[in-house]
Amino acid sequence: MNDGLAFPFAISLCIALIGVDTGVKIAPRAPLSDFFEVQSITAHRQGDTAVLDVRRTIHAPIHMRFNVRIFHVEDLGMVQTCSVTSSTILYMPGSVLPDPVTLDWWTWGECPKLPAGRAQIVTTWDPEPPSMESLTIITEVQG
């Protein structure tokens, strides 16, 4: 290549790469619901733990992490008592949950017990890579 053309070529290449990178970043993201939906999560207390009724649909394979946080009500408001974050998991259509879905199973054994009184189980799914919005479901458990 002619030395006089090397610099303009390099500049043109950089501009093209910036354009591609920007286009990827501003392109509309597929909604998480195209891959994974949660219709409802309810829970009922069973002694010092809970059993969850989870209604979800996995439409297409998707890699996600999840985070579960357990809160209880005190005079000053909601206080977090436990938290667990998973590694990345491949969610596949046709996957079934255990029967029953216990709090121990839901939290990978990290948060098997609920505090006394009213509590909340806050579950967040984060798609990997993070090209889609996270999904958070708050489940109330009466005391």
C-alpha cells in the first residue's frame, strides 16, 4: 500500500469500526419474554421455611444468573437476612422444577429458613451476556 494512503485508510477503518460498535449498542434488544417468562410466584410458610409455587415458561435456550434475597419486616422497614447469587445457568425449554419447590432448593441451600413474621423473597434473573433487561419478582410470605 502506498505510504500516503496508509493514514487515511487507518482513519477510515477506525470510523467504520466505531460505527459497527455503536450500531450494536443502540440496536433494539430482544425482550427477555421471548426467551423466559414468569407468570407468577407465590409462597406459603411451612414452619420456618416456605414452599413456592412457580409458574414460568422457558421459550428458548438462554443463559442467566439469578439472585435471591430474603427480607423481613422490622420497625424501620425491610431488612435483608440472606442473599445468594448463582453462577451462569443454561435455562432450557422443557425443564421442570422439583415438586415441591422449597426455599432451600430455590436458594441452593444458602437461605433455607425464613425469619419470623412477614417476609419477602426477591428473585432477580440476569441474562448473560447482559443484552436484555433483568427480571425481578417479589414474593410476599405472610408470618
